[in-house]
Amino acid sequence: MHIFTRHLSKIYTQPVLQINLSKLVENYRMLSEIIYPATPSAVVKDDAYGLNAAEVAKVLYEKAECRNFWVAHAAEGEKIADIVPEANIFVLQGIGDDSLELFQKHQFVPVISSPEMLLYWKKHKIEGIKPVIHIETGLNRLGFRENDLKKLNHRDLQIFGMVMSHLACADEKDHFMNEHQLNNFRRVKQKYFPDLPASLSASDGAFLGEEFCCDMVRLGAAMYGINTAPYRPNQMKNIITLKAPVLQIADLPKGDFVGYSATYRAADNRKLAIVSIGYGDGVPRSLSNIGKVFFESGKKIREARILGRVSMDNIICDVTDIEDVKVGNFGYLIFDDYTLDDIARDAGTISYEILSRIGKNPRFKRKYCSL
Amino acid sequence: MHIFTRHLSKIYTQPVLQINLSKLVENYRMLSEIIYPATPSAVVKDDAYGLNAAEVAKVLYEKAECRNFWVAHAAEGEKIADIVPEANIFVLQGIGDDSLELFQKHQFVPVISSPEMLLYWKKHKIEGIKPVIHIETGLNRLGFRENDLKKLNHRDLQIFGMVMSHLACADEKDHFMNEHQLNNFRRVKQKYFPDLPASLSASDGAFLGEEFCCDMVRLGAAMYGINTAPYRPNQMKNIITLKAPVLQIADLPKGDFVGYSATYRAADNRKLAIVSIGYGDGVPRSLSNIGKVFFESGKKIREARILGRVSMDNIICDVTDIEDVKVGNFGYLIFDDYTLDDIARDAGTISYEILSRIGKNPRFKRKYCSL
């Protein structure tokens, strides 16, 4: 019977990343309701956090009537320009000598965050485009400080079509920075740009209340299923499943070591599953000896611990107590019951970093489920 | 004068990754000498650790006469198959239902590491191809255990063209595992595959002495400039430069916070440079409040500390003591004097993970310098 099973079993070697675009659209719609009457917009920078900006922008444009997209770089905007022809594409890192041509070609809207970039824009401005001005309100990252704004003359202030800022601590509901930044933003906007539409929040700010939503909210992380309001249960749906095949089942004798630098030693006899995924696929090496992989066992989902170091192409899992794991089965690294937020917590980082990193790997079999 | 400088300054927004293929070839040649008379081979899995397997394989094939390449997945082999027509392409994760067609089309050589995969091969074997057998010798990862080997009959043993294993602790010269694995490998090879060529070491094993080099060494990390023998100064040349433009220079007032979650607070007035790169470009978030960025200042290179959290698109650097940093200048994150090994140490991981992660990001301006 054992031999028979072996003969029948399939062999797979490649990890699989499934992206559920229907759930992404559901998340976008749910967020749009939460922020109503503010206008929703989609953040597809960093190649849509690695999920492929073209696929993500297409479904949001066609199925969710999204007409405002944010990218970090003009080169990212170029990937979606033809897919969202009637939409605004805002470029957060702004315009410069290395991107001017793309702005001219595609009519991107630059976000201008420094006096130097404003000078550049005045020299190279594009007919019909009104840039966004980025105001610094407490993050101390990009944006005009009030000293910079004071130096602008009346004509300078007329250049812009929208005013934005960005919150530092919006994932903590009661953090003092939220009110502090909101007040700064309101005061500066009122003083310099009273008539412009305003955007203060990304998807963490969306949950802080109507006053944080202003005219436009930049929906990113939450749309991708991340809980950006971790002080309460996630309202968003998980959109990705990451799984990888078991290449081998092997005994680990008592006293033996596992993986690079021999960081795990077996206190008794164990059973191992070698799973075909590693940090080369974006699984953080910080999950060494800590991370979990899940296997179907009968009708249950069972948890297996990662033993030893995560290596580039493989992880080694302890399946001693999971009897029916076989070569050709899949281990699950991210799915509805162990989400991006869960793996990020175990890896000691944030879901954004995990998603951004995993999504970019070219060696997955990548499957998009759509409406 | 200040205004004049501003008018003249260039604005850039996009990070730049330079890959020096000439130095890569130099490293490969140096390693080939060290391991002589063993045959060198090149590990270009994980898209050549993110550096683009097609570019790397091409230069090694054309300029260094490399005729043996290792990938993890058949899908990776496909990217180089036409570029290295006369070479062997070994596929470390082996063959299965999701890759069989690629093996048939390109005559890849599978590495077979389990009895199940051997059964699969016997059912689907490809004329003219002799697979590599992977023997487990102490890493407790992929590979035939001795119990598995005992079950093979004489005809099974004739199937293979090479025998390989992989070392767990080869970056520590005196680690007991090195001798332990070498002895295991010799004994098992002698018993089951006395006539086959053998490959035990990757580029860390290359420095452990002739007995570890056997017939073929799989050169990867060291070829990419990583010090795989950290118990002595690096003999390899750094091959990558990662730099990103300063988008803004700004004052940080005493008492202000920096970045997400307000993790840095200024004890006195500081000067900030906002640099256009972040974890979306592969800069580990674990460098938050720890990492370094380097700036040219006159004829010197000056070090600036990263303040606050690394965010997706930007990092914030303390340039209080570096007077002449301006918008449009570049900050260096990896270069000859602060290599992959240095940034990995600061980020709390290994150079392999940094390289594999950084190289894959599509939003760099990517420049290959060649011979």
C-alpha cells in the first residue's frame, strides 16, 4: 500500500502565489464606504506592493471605477498608464531629470515636496497638469516645512491642484501624533491653500474618523488585506495564498543538527518535511527556528514549526505529529487563517514589508483569481 | 549664491543599482584558481541572487568559459538556456509535474534528492541525461539518506552521472560539521558511487582545502563578492553599488519625532536628508535607527545614520555634520567600502539574503558595467 501511494503521488517543485483580485476589489469597496464621502484612490506603488501594478490597477479601474492611482516613481506609472487611460496617476517621489520625459509622455501628476523640486517644476512645467503639494506635518520625512511655505509668493501658491500630507502613527488610534498632525495640516492648509482639495490619510488613517479622511484617501495596505487598524479585528479580507510543495519527507535522528550553522539539534527522533521555498522567494530568514508552515491533514489544518535556518530555496519543517504529509503535498505559508499580519508578527516586522518582498519574486507560479 | 546653486542643481528621484560584471568574472577566475584542479561551475539560481541570471550567465559563458550552471528551478533554467547553449544546466530542486516539459525541451539535468523523485524520473526519464544524485551528509535538508540508498538496486545506481552533497557550516573553518560531512560523503560515495564525479562544496567550501573541492565546486556567493570565509579578510571583489538620490534637505527641530511610530526623537536640532529608497527597494526595515548611508563630501566619504523607521520609498538620514550634502546628490547604501557583508551585519542577517532581496526590485535604474 505504501509503495502504491508512492507510485501515484505527484511531484511538484515550484512555490505558488495566488492573488485573489475579487477580494481586493471587495476590500476597496468596503474602504470606499468607510471613508465616504471622501474620494477613494488606490496606492499601487512598489508594483502594487509586489502584486503586479498592471493587474491590480486594471481590476480596480474596470470593476471598481477607481480613477485615481498613486505610484512612487514615474517608471511605475508607465506600467499602468495605458491600462487606466482616464485616471489620474500621482507620482509620490515627484519629478526630476531622470523622469521628466515620462511625465511629459503620460501626463502624470507629480507630488512636489521641496522648494528645489518646485523650482524644477517651474522650469519644466507641463501644460494642463496641476501638481500636488506635499506638506510636512510631523513625520519629518518628505514635504514642505512651514519655513519653505512662507517663502512662496502668491503665484507659486496657485500652481497646485491638491495638498497632501502623511500620518506617522495612524495605526495607533490614540497616539498623540494623530491629532497633532491633523491640527498642523488644517492650520497650514487654511493659511496657504484654503481652496484646494486635501488628502491626509492612507488606509490606516481611514479608520481614524471622518476628519482624517478630508477629500481623498490613499488606499493601499488595507486594500491588500493588511490590518491597518490593529487595535481591532481586521475588517479586510486576506487576498493572498502562498504555498510550496513538499520535496521530501525524512527522518531526523535524535542528536542530529538541522540546517546552516547547525542551529537546531533534535532532542529526540523527529520527522521532517523539506518544503521548496526559502528566502530567495521572500520568506524572511528571521523566521529561522520560529516560523510556521501549515499542512492539510484529513479535514484539519495542522501547524508545523520551521527547524533551523531558512535557506535560499528550502525550509525544513517538523511534521513529526502530522502523519499524512507526503511528497507532493503543499505547505501553506500565508492563507486565510495565517495572514500577512501573522507571518509579519512572527518574522518581527510589518505586513507591508513581507508583502512587498514576497510579491516580487519571479520564480513563483503566479495565479490571479478574478471576478 | 545659495539661490544660484539651487537653480543649477539637478533633481533625481530613482535609486540606481550598478553591477560590475567584469569584477564578477575576476572573482570567478580567482575562485577557479583556488579550487584547481576541480572544475568550476556557476550558481545562478534565484535569478543570479537577484542580479539577472541572463546577464550573469552570458558573461560567464562568453568571457570565462563557464560550461556548468546551477539553478534551483527549471523555470530559472529556461531564462538562460539559449544564452549558454553548450553548457550543462543543473536544476537543484529537481524535476516534477510542474517542470517536466521544460526539462524535455532544454535537456536540463535534474538533481534527484528523494526516492519519490527517483521513481518519477524512472517513469519520465529523458534520453541522454544522467541526473545528479543528492546525498544528505549532515545538513538534514534535501538528499538521499543512507536508508534510502540501501534500497536502490544495481540498475538504479547506474542511472546517475554525478553525486553531490551540501555543507552546513563551511563558513566556519574549524566547525566539527565540516570533517563530519566530508567523511560521510566520502564513505557513501565510495560505497555506492565509486566511479562517479563528485561535488560537495559551494563557494564557502572552496576555502576549506583541496579535499573539500572534489571534482566540481558550485561557485555562488563568493563570485558575487560575498566573503564566504569570514574568518579571514575577503579575497573577492565587491561587484555592486547601490545609491539613491537626496530628495530633500530639511531641519529637524529639537524635540521632534522622525518616521513611522515616532521611534526617533531629536535631542537637539539636526539636519536631515530624505533619500529616495526604502524597503520597497529591498533595504531591510531592520536597518531602522541603525543603518548607515554614505555621502561624498569634498574628497571624503562621510557616514550618516538612518533615523527612525525605514519606510517603503524613503529613508531619513542625519546629515547634521555633513555640510555640503544637497538635493540631487546621491547617498550610497552599498559600495566598495561598505559592502554587502557590512550592510548585512548591520541589518542582522547574511549577505546572501540582502543580495537576493535587493537585486530583484524592478524600480532601480539598473546599470551593468561589462568588460
